[in-house]
Amino acid sequence: MTSPYTDLGRPPLDEAALRRALLVPNGLYTDLRVTPETASTNADVAAAARAGAAEGLVITAESQAAGRGRLGRGWSSPPRAGLAVSVLLRPDAVSGWFPLLVGVAAVEAVRRVAEVDAVLKWPNDVLVGDRKLGGILVELHDGVVVAGVGLNVSLRAEELPVPAATSLVLAGAANADRDPLLRALLRRLADWYARWRDAAGDPVACGLRDTYLLHCATIGREVRLDLPGDRSVTGTAGDIDRDGRIVVDGLPYAAADVVHLR
């Protein structure tokens, strides 16, 4: 087996240190596992949920062989070159705002730790400029929410999955250490989730809507929405409504693949 310390620029995550930092009394997180390799952290958390795992389970993988994005797109990266993490949530009610909540947590963590001007593309992409740094995949399983985040951290140009992607290292990050980035991401997620629950799921009252709009590069842009059924519409993205839907030329859309037009 190849040692995880072979590439000193990509050290392994320290599970014991992460558990000490994040599994705190009265906190959200109840268990944290770092696995060397898995097909999909979302699938692993979903399986644990079916087996009765408590809310707050975190599974992160050093290498993910069959990660998934929206619309079934594949997502993978070399070992220890990115973050692939999924969290089990058991909210009182499910909302279209969950992917946006996770996106806010991700972009705040990237900005704080890496000092990179990350932004969001509705509903679930993390961008630096027009290049994709990572993505969010939130899945529902019988009322249980599995929130997955994938971020490119130390990928080199020749390792990028597509030319339109980027990584923190390529974006000139001040800090590309995965450990503090993961800690910040999970802490921001726990904070926003607590605010959400305290406000009974009201995205306005908890400040989530205003914060999402602050970080969302889609609003005010000319966009094309690729819709289910091989339909598309083009217009100006003007708002995110109370249900988390994007509003284009006055009409709300709950599900679409968004293309930013120049």
C-alpha cells in the first residue's frame, strides 16, 4: 500500500484531531469518520442513516471513486487533493433551501481559511471567477437529509476533471491545508443549521436569504436555464424567492441547470 505521506504536499487528515475539535458537548456532530477510499460519501451516509445513525454523522474520504454531482454527473480527484465530505441531518421539515444553506457554509469557509474570493452559482456550485471550485449535493432519503460537499484543494492543472474547473492552489489560496478548511466548513454548517432551526426554517428570519444573495454570482446575470424535458429559457436572474427558487424574468424555477452567459 502506498503511504499517505508519500506526497508531503497532500498530507492525510487526522481523524483523532478532527474528532476532538468537532465532537463537542451540545454540538451538532455526533460521529466523524475519515475513510481512505470510498465510492461516495453521500452513499455511505445514506446507508448509515438507514441503519439508524444519529443526526450529526460526518463521513469524509481521502479518495472518492464514484462521487456524484447534480444530474448524475461524476466527480472525483486524486487522493488527498480535495475534500469530499457528507453530513447526516434529521430536520423537522425538508426545504429547498438546504442546498443553498450548505453552499453558504462552504463559501464562507473557503473565504475565511483560503482567503479566496469564492462565490456561488445557483443552486449548488462554488466558483472562483467563472471556474468551478466545487459543488454541493443534497439528497433526501425518507425525510433524512444527506448534505455532501466536494471541493478541489490541491489539484494541479493537469489533474482537473474539466478545463472549466479550478482548485484552491491554482486560485492562489493563502492556505490550502484541508484540515482547517474542513473544520471551518463543518462549523459554518452547524452554525447555519442551528440558525435555521431556531427560526423554524424561515430563510429570511435566520439571515440565510440575505447572506446567500450576498455570495451568489448568478443574481443580476444573464443566464440560460436548462430545464427538465429538454427545455431551456434565457433571461435575467433577478432574485431567489422564499422557497429557494431562482427567479428569472419574474418567473420562479425550482430545478434547472444554470449557465452564466457573458
